[in-house]
Amino acid sequence: MLFDNHNRPITYLRLAVTDRCNLRCFYCMPESGIKYLPKHQVLTYEEMERIVAVLARMGVSKVRLTGGEPFVRAGLMPFMERLAATPGLSELHMTTNGVLTAPHVAEMARLGMKSVNLSLDSLDRARFHEITRRDELPAVLGTLAKLLDHNIRVKINAVVMDGKNIDDLYPLAELARTQPIDVRFIEEMPFNGEGNHYPKLTWTHQRILQELRTFYPDLQALPAEPHATAAVYQAPGHVGTLGVIAAYTRTFCGSCNRIRLTAQGTLKTCLYDNGVLDVRALLRSGATDADLTATFLKAFAHRPKNGFEAEANRPEVSESMATIGG
């Protein structure tokens, strides 16, 4: 087992395979997009495989592939197949926007993909277009159907945005009525390439839950899974569940077991930190696996207690979530 300086286990790596994305979501980046990394600054698949192998030997057992959008990078499926064979790695997951995913779902199921987080902020085509600045809702819904057909667990991630998709909360929640879908509503964060969109966050996790209770007065809280970010609920008679993630309020830091590796190889031990280690530089300077292990252990021994402490030790939070890694 691998622990940080606050005695929290570290078992989960969020691995960004690219910072590029085929959408321009309001809560993630400006309409003009962001300046993407040159190819030589992005970790190669071989470098990622080596990092995962080292971390798996240290105790990391779960990897989630993120971006940007993972499927905009060529060669992703062969990489996933090699990654799934990593000794010590027992769970492979993905976060995707679903636009390019459908043709790969059968292969993902064959590889044993444990779950897919599908970004979906509206079921209304016009609002989806407004939020993502692309008209791709039919493709995303096609991916959702294929994932369900192949019995891959689906978690829908919907960022709640004032003035953008409040009318979508009920239609999205209704997806869980007859299908085994976990619909999670997420507080908006300032990782959009611009900084906070609002002087004050109005749609907090408390308000989101209050809104859900107007639809489902008998909403029941379910026991929390270890290290879960979402508070999970179920409406009577629903097959799936509803979740609320306090991503901005940060109520779940005390049980956080996650670390992140950006596409350029920066280790983040907290979503809100500014990056604590340039792993790419280590790899390309000839570091051995023993060197990597020792350096990782040093970084984990200085992990911030929570997201507020991490944020206090850096300049203003304003980078895109695509740069951070989902």
C-alpha cells in the first residue's frame, strides 16, 4: 500500500493522454480554444506505460484515461491494450466526451473497461451546441447507447452552470429511471482557461441537491463508496443513481486517493495544485525506475491536506481542465 503524509492511500491515477479536444465546452476552455502542446512536449505512450508500471508496483491499482478527449490521439486502443496488461493494475477506466467513442466500445468491453465517465451537460440539442460550441449531441447519445449495450458501467458527468443548463437537471436525472446509469451533477470549477465565470458560485452542491429533491421528494442517500467524490442518492423505483460532486466546495479531500499526470508529464497530487513534479524531465534525463520511485515517494510525502491548501500555494487558478487532464 502507498500512503501520503496524511495517511491517505494513493491507489488511483488519472492519466491524461492528450490536452487536445474536439469540443469547446464553456466550463473548460474559451471559444477560441487553448494553445495546445507541441507533439514533442507530450508524453509518448511508451513513457506513460513506464510511469504506470512504476506506480503499479508502488500500489496504484486503478487508472482512468482522460484528456482533453482521449480519442483524438491516434493509437489509443493499442495503448489501452498494453496498459491493461500492466502487472498490478486491476482497473482501467475512461473519461470521454463520446463524440468519437462509439466505434471503439466493443473493443473497450473486450479489454475489460470497468467504467466510462461520459461528459453530457444537456439532452437538448440547441443547449448542447451552445455549451460545447459543437453540434455533436447525436454522436454522444449513440455512444451512450453502445456503452449500455455492452454492459460497461456509465457515469454521466454534468457540470451545473447557472444560466446554461439548469433546465436540463431533470431530463438528465430521468436517465437513471429505467437505465443503470449513474448521473452525477458537478459544481462548476474555474478550470476554463479564463478563471471564475461568476463572482460567487450559486449552484453549490447543497443547491443542486435541493433542486433534485424538488423532482424526487423521497430521494434516498446511499452509503458512500470508499474514496468517492460524489454523494450518491437514489429515487424510489429508479434503476440508476444520482450523484452530486462538490468539486469547487471540496468536501471530499479527506479521503482522496487520486493523483494526476498531465499530458506533458506533470504530476499533480491535488487537482488544485500547480504541479509538483516534472516527470517528463526525469524520464528524458535518464532516470531509473528506482529514481522515479524515490522521487514519487518524496512528492507524496508533501501532499497538501486539501484543495484549499493547494490553491493557496499557487497563482490564480485559470488553466483549462483539458490542460490539467479531465
